[in-house]
Amino acid sequence: MMMVNSTGRFSGQKALLFTPQLKENDTHCVIFQYYVAGREGGRPGHLNVYIKENNSPMGLPVWNTSGPAGRSWNEVELAISTYWPNFYQIVFEAVTSGQRGLLAIKDVVLQGHQCMNTPHFLHIKGVEVNAGQSATFHCTVNGEWRDNFNLWLQGIGGREAPMKATKPWNNQRFIGMFDVVNTTKQDSGRYRCIVHSNSGVGVSNYGELTIKPDMILFEILTRCFLTQDDLACCWEGFVSVWAVVLRMLLALEHFLQTIVNFSHSACVNALCFSLLSLSEPMHGPRQLKVVDIKARQVTLRWEPFGYNVTRCHNYSLTVQYRARGGGKEESREVASYDSRSSAPQHTIHNLTPFTNLSVRMLLRNREGVRESPEIHVQTDEDVPGEVPLDSIQASVYEDKILLKWREPAQTFGIITQYEISYKAVSSFDPVLDLSNQSGKVVKLGNETSHVFLGLYPGSTYSFTIRASTAKGFGPPAITQATTKISAPSMPAYDQETPLNQTDSTVTVVLKPAQSRGAPVSVYQVVVEEERPRRARGGEAEILRCYPLPVHYHNASGLNSRYYYSAEFPSAGVSQPQTFTIGDNRTYGGYWNAPLLPHKSYSIYYQAVSAANGVSIDCAATHKPNAVEPEKQTDNTVKIAGVIAGILLFVIIFLGVMVFVSALVMCFCNGVFLCEAGSSPCSLTVKTNTLSSSIPNTYYPDETQTLTSDTSSLVQSHTHTHSSHTHSLCKREAVDVPYQTGQLHPAIRVADLLQHITQMKCAEGYGFKEEYESFFEGQSAPWDSAKKDENRMKNRYGNIIAYDHSRVRLQNLDGEQNSDYINANYVDGYHRPNHYIATQGPMQETVIDFWRMVWQENTATIVMVTNLVEVGRVKCCKYWPDDTEIYRDIKVTLIETQLLSEYVIRTFAVEKRGAHEIREISQFHFTGWPDHGVPYHATGLLGFVRRIKAKSPTNAGPIAVHCSAGAGRTGCFIVIDIMLDMAEREGVVDIYNCVRELRSRRVNMVQTEVLLPSPLTSDLFTFTSLSLANTCENADKTFLIIINDENKQHHLKSFVSLQWCVCVCVCVCVCVCVQLCRQCWPENGVHRHGPLQVEFVSADLEEDIISRIFRIYNAARVCGSGSNGGGGSSGSYGGGGSSGSYVALEYLNSG
């Protein structure tokens, strides 16, 4: 920046600002702003701009200020042509006038492209003339002529020349002509062209003007001999340079020829020379025009001319042309036209169809060449070439094929349409009738993809693609693609109970399945033992087929809960037949082992088809809820388990620390009884384990939503096998306690545990019915997502973007309907559009995903899915391992941080034309299993906290995606919002939050769960909820550590002390390991001083034993029984106070 205060300055004083030396190899633009303001309207001076090449003098200014001074900043464009390989420098000069005021220059910016409003010059060439002649410079301007343009020629020595005339070059360029008249040796030097516009000034490169010295002419006596084309002259004397001036008496025109070769042979005792071709042609061919245009040839015709033009009887004509097409330019010169030809015309052959030509003719004799004016013509269209076979890509599914291709490499015109013919040629299933599987589709010229629907699974189709111009269709390109086979369709069963059941066998009916795309290969019977275990990640509720065969003898060694009991060829189950599981026989190499008494089994009946893949469908012993596969896109999110569980873990983890803190305080201060005013705990928690008899529910895989006709599940049966009883495990129908639209008030954090406990009653039907009260499916228009050109941008047909909340991308140039991406804005906690919920990018939408990230200024991407889960692709890898360019966006991986359950990747993202580099972080949670929930809440909690800490406050929305962008995505958003609400308001409103999310995007948060599985191993979080969320706990010590080195944990003499601490600070949870000394009663009531500890119940879950006790304080040392002190609600019993206490013992601890 330069600022000059002219106050106190003499007139003519100067200040200079030099830019660094620049060396650009392409036309570019320099923009700057200037300011000139004086007192009372006066001018404090003026500003000049110089452009000096290399280290030459500055020369004359190319721009200066003019007009009255103002009081605002003005912008000027400098359109600078290429100086390569030379460098140049811009000099800003401020010259004072003696009046007071300010002159300033700021914001000098070099842009790598042409100016928007100021024209540029093309490269100008030097001129060479003799002294006294006029030198003409031709300056080509890139732009249309405007009346406000002012052009002139500027010499570095100070001489300037105005524009003589202009002539158009084409519709985008014109030529300005400048004459330097009466040249002398002093006019030699460099000249450049300058054009002024209202927005700035354009400056060309320098062209050299060369002035040759004058020639001294005198006449000598000659003797000449004239032939038809030659003139031989002889003279005497010695002259270093010879010249002959010929005067045509008729035309009175002069010609000057300098002689460079001479000989003595023509005359005796004299020098002589031969002047061949008295002069160059008079002018070039005139009235050159095109008389015939075809696709591959053009015929030219011109005006005939005689000797007065050619100046020689022997001459030639040459046709030169430049062909421009496909972004390339090629120059050619065809064979010379014979002067003895009868007709003045010529045909140019072997041209490329639909190509622009610039044609001119050269008239040449032995003394020179004259050119005709250049004319422009375009060859006619022709049929196009073949669609590139390697560009045809087929994305195959079960009942449809997405075909993509590129336009022919040789279009030979404008592609108007594509014709795609298809026909089924074979199928893996011989019973299919393929006669009606053929057709023809016509697409517009700008469409290069099509989805063929209604195809048969497991069938091979032949596709023929032809491109067409106005001249017709080109040659065809033929390719083949085979649809995937579908899983066999299992039949329906009319009964729900087995035909017969003994101590070691169960008899069921096996029915043939309907093949879909490939014949049924085999039928399999799978037996799964229902072992007592804790449900992890929703595993107890998911019913799957079993593609991996396991023999009965190998099941125990592989720790497998299932084994194959029988396998039949497809011909073996052509009709319904009975089959007895456990008959101690071998079927297809699998031993049908007898069932064991006192064991519970699930029986699976599978039909397998194998062709270009393996597809399995199965029937199960458990009767699943009827669900449509397309509505179960991302069955991994459990509302009650994950969202409420995470909130519990966040809040109650603090409660665990209270006990330890209080214990240390008691040890340090020697206090064995609590002070008055503390309130006791009366919280009693009963943990329910998931019974093995609870019916399972089958959740189809997400990818099944790609087909409209997926295999459905059959009705099936459940058997509890025992030597004493034979009972069926069925779920009875219950009344739905919630209806859509019913008021659901927010829940206080302090009451959240009680609410969850109530909802878990009756085997979790509270959660289930609350979940089912949500509106399912489409609730708003989604017309954009349903357009044909956008269908393939959706991973699943039923999880697409609503119109009112979808993210609209900026349309790409020349690509209509490029504004769609399967993403919706979602409001945060008092933050509108704080999130973008979107599907996991596909190969077809990776570029759109990064366009969205850049457009929305997103700094944080949250990914809650893995790329592949259970053998299915859930998301495309849309980030690079090093550097990748996605259209005009460059993404570079800077850092990868691997943590136990998630990965943090940091990218540097830049866009072509944007002068900034953004840092974007991707948080990829890898510990969320498919069809389940995170096993531990700690990982997900740390994941959410890390995102909150690292997300910039001034950035755009947080982009969250799983596979479909509904289930796990919705769960994460709900958790994040509820944590903010709990912190700000002390309440959570999960139900209405989910309902609001579903108004922005379809089916956000999917599937309820009976028990919050992520927290079953951390049961203490439920029991400490009230303690961790009371306001009084904010200033209490949250960590109490029993020093192991001092052996202070549960020594016999300190047992009373521990139970006192529990009452003193209302500790409701104690966590122990197996090495701790037992300090609790196994039954009955034990007294420890004034305290009575009563054993209530115990529960064993794998490596954790949870015991519940009731504590009575006979000495009444804890004050009143109202809520306070940070504990749970207390009550007096008898003459003392009482409270509930939970002890958690971890077995097998290190």
C-alpha cells in the first residue's frame, strides 16, 4: 500500500511504489484500488502507472488519474499480455500538485486469469521497413469493439501514434492498425499497443521496429536484352549493390529490385545480371469463396487473373488452411494448383466432418508471394463414431441395471440422441421365459446413462448403443451385463407349532422355495442353541441366515452356537415333506444329532441359490415382526439404549466419583458419622436380564432396499425343548400406550433413571410402543429426489431427501439438475441448520459430497459407519490416502489419529479459483457394530466430546452420515442435542427431538431396544443418576481413592467406616474388584455400630455381580429425609433413616 500526504509538498515531488518482478507465462490481470482527495475540491496531484520490461527505462505511463478528485476508493484493471520469457515490473507513481490532500494505492492483486471488463492484446510482432517508409503495426484485441475504447501505439522512446483503422477478425476479436510515418533511424525501438476502457487499461508486449538505412541510387548506361520472362542487362564500371528501377508505362507503377547476384557472361568486357520475373504478383487471389461443402471436402472458387496480376507466365497457387476442432488446431498446405488448369477452382479432400476451417490462397511466382483474404467455413456433419467400448459401465442389481457411457470420441457433429437396444440372451434359471425381455430406449444427446428396470434376476442382457447426429446413427457398440441373483422366496407356513416334539427330536414341515434368478441349489437345516448370555449390541434380537457351514462335531471347537443338521439337494424337497430334527442320521454329510433335554433351540430352514454369487433366504423358529425390508435401512440405532444410556453415562459417571471422594475425606478428617443436614438414599434398582425365551426379530440388511421385490420371511415356530415340559415362546399382543400426536413432556435428568426403569417393565414394551408411535415413512414431498436423473444418487429408494429441507448445491455449468444431493438440514439445540444429515457417499456422489462440504463451509464430518459391514458395502471411501482431486476440489490428507474406537482424519481442502485452503476434520467412529449399538458407552461419549471440543464455532453445519443417513446418523444427532439440553435446562426430551428430526428427514432414528445394551456392563450408571445430577454435587469432590498401599480398603476394622460413608454422602454405588475383602452380608441383616445393612437381592451377569442393600441409620445422624445433599430421595424407617445401596463386584480382575 502507498499513501502520500501532499500537505506541505512542492509541486512536482514524486513518490514511487515498485511491485516485485513478475514472470507470467500467460495473459493475466492485475487489480488495484486508488484514492485521490483534496481540500475543497482541489486536486492534490495525480497518479501514474508504468510497466517496465526487464531492467529497461520506465518509458511513458500506461494509465493515470484524470477528472476531478473524489472521496472514495476506485478499482482499476490492468490487462497485461504475456512477457514470457522476459519479466516485468509495475511502478506506481504519485506526483504532487502543491495543494493539500491525499493520494493512495492499495490492494494490488495478481489474478491468474483474464480481466473481466478490460480487453487483452494478443502477441504483436515486430516490423521492418526502409528509412522514409511507413511502418504499420497490427494489434489484435481479444474482445468486441466498444465505443468507449481508446487505442494508441506507444514507443519506448516517447513517440506515439493514434489508431489508423480497425477491422474485425471474428466475432470475438478485432485488429487495430497503427502507422509510424516517415520513419527515420531515431524511430527504431520497441513499441506496444494500449487500450483504455472504463474499467482499466490493456497493455500488449513490445514489438521491435527496425529501420534499414537509405539506399544511394544513380543511373548508369546499360545494354538490356528482353526475353519472355527474363531481362538481361550489361554495363561497365564497379558498383557494390545493384538495383534496377522498372517503370511500367501503362500502369505508371514503380518496382525496385535489389541485385545480389551478377556475372560477366552476358557481355564482353562488362558486368551483367539476369533479372528473373520482373516483379512479384500484383495482388493475391480475389473473391475467394466456397461453392460446395460436404462432410469431408470443400470446393473453392476465385476470380481468374492474367499476366497483369501474376507478372509472370509461370506461377502457382497454393491452398493453406487451419482446421480447428476438439480443442485442437492443425495447419495444412495442400498440393499446388496448376496454372494450366482450365477452371479457377480447387477441392480440398480428406477433411474432418464438422470442423471449422480458415482457408487462404497463395499466388506465387519466382519473385514473391501474395496472399488472398482468409475465409472461414465449417464442414458438414456426418454420422458419429462408435461409443467407446471401454467407457460403458454397468452397475448390476437383482432386477435392474444402471448403464453409463461416454459420447463417441469422434462426434462428427452434434449428438442429438442415443438409441439403446437390450435383449435377454440367457439366464441361470432355465424355467424363466426371456421372450418378453427386450426393448429399445432413446435418450437425449446430453444424457449418457439409463436405468433398465423390471429385469429378471440372474439373467444376461445384451446392450447395443448407437449415437446419432442429424445425418443418422453411427456404428453400434455392444456389451453384456448379468443381473445378480435374488435369494429364493421362502413359502408361507400355516401353523406356528411343530408337528411333533420329543425329548430329543422336533418334527417340522419343509416346503420348496421359489427360485429367483437361479435354481435352488440346496436346502439346509440349521440348529442354534440358545445359551444363557447377556445381550450385546442388539445381537439377541437379530435373526440371520447362516452361510458358513459348521458340522456338529466342530461346533464346540469353533465356539459356534449353531451347526448344520441336514442338507438336501433341490430335487429332494420338490414337495412339502416332514423332517425330524435330531433323528441321529446323516443328511448331505451333516449329522442330525439328537437334541439335548433342558436346552432351548432355534431351528432355521435355508434355501440356497448359487450362480454369479450366493444368495440365501431362511425361515426361523421365531416368529418375527412383519417389516418391510425397505423400511429397515439402518437397523443399528436403539433409541432407549443408546441415547438415554449415553446421557446416563455422562451424568452418572460423576456420581461414582462422589463415593470415592467422600471416603477419602472421611479418612483424612477422622469422621465416622455424617454431619446433620445430609439426606439418606432410598433408591432401589432391580436389573432385569434378557430372557432367552424372548422372541427375536429379524432385520433385513440395508442393501435389500435396492430392490423392490426382496424375499420375505416365512412364519415360523419357537420350541423350548425339555424332558418335562413343551412350551412355546411367543410374544402376546399388548395395547399401545402411546399414540401419534400424544403429548410427551420433557423428562428431568434427575427422573431419567426412574423413567427408564418404568419403560423397561413388561419386557420393554414401553420403549417399543413409544417407538412405534412415531410416524413411519414419508411425511413431506420429495419430488426432486424422485426425478429420473436423481434416482441413482440415492443409496436406498426409501431414504431420500425431503424438498423443504434438502441441501441445494450450486448447479454446475452446462449440467442441469446438478443441485441434488441426498442430504437434509437438521436443527441443533437453539442452532438452526446446525447439522446436515446425509447418506454415506457412493461412487456416483463423491464429487457432490465434497461440493456440499465446500459450499456449506463444513469443518467437521462425522462418520458413524464402516465401509464394509457383514460383507456389505455401506459407504464408499470418499477420502484420499494422500492427495486426490474431485472435479475442481483438491483434498489432501494431512494427519490420521488412530484411537481405540474411532479415527480422526484431518484434510486440507482447496478449490480451483478460490484463494484459500480449509482444514476439515473427519471423525470416523468404528466401534458401532452393524445391527447393534456400541458395547460400551465410554467410546461413544469420548467421540461426542471430542467433536464438540474440536468443532470451530464459526464454521458451517456438521455433516453427519452413516450408510443411509437415517438410523445411526439420527442417533448421534439426538445424543448431541440432548447433552446440550441436559446441560442447559436440566431436562431431556428424546421423544420430541426424534419427532422433530423425522420432520426434516425420513425415518431418522430407527428401531427400539428392550434393554440398553451398551450399559449392561456398566450397571452403576443407572443407580447413580439422581446423585450425579443434583445441583448440590457441583462443589463436592468427585474422586475418592482408597490407597491400596496402605491396605485401607474394607479391612475388618473399617467396615463400619465404609457403611457410614455410604450414608454420610448418600453414596448409592460402590465398585469393587475380586481382590477386595468382603464387607457385605450375603443374607439377612448385619449391624455395624448404629447402622443396619440388609441384603435385598443379587444378580450375576457374566463377570459382574450386582448386589442391592438397604441401610438403616438407627442413630438418626443424617438429618431430614428430604431430597438434598446430592443423594437420592430418602425416607425414615422406624427410628432411623434408610437408603438404598448398590455394590458392583467385578470378577476375574487383574
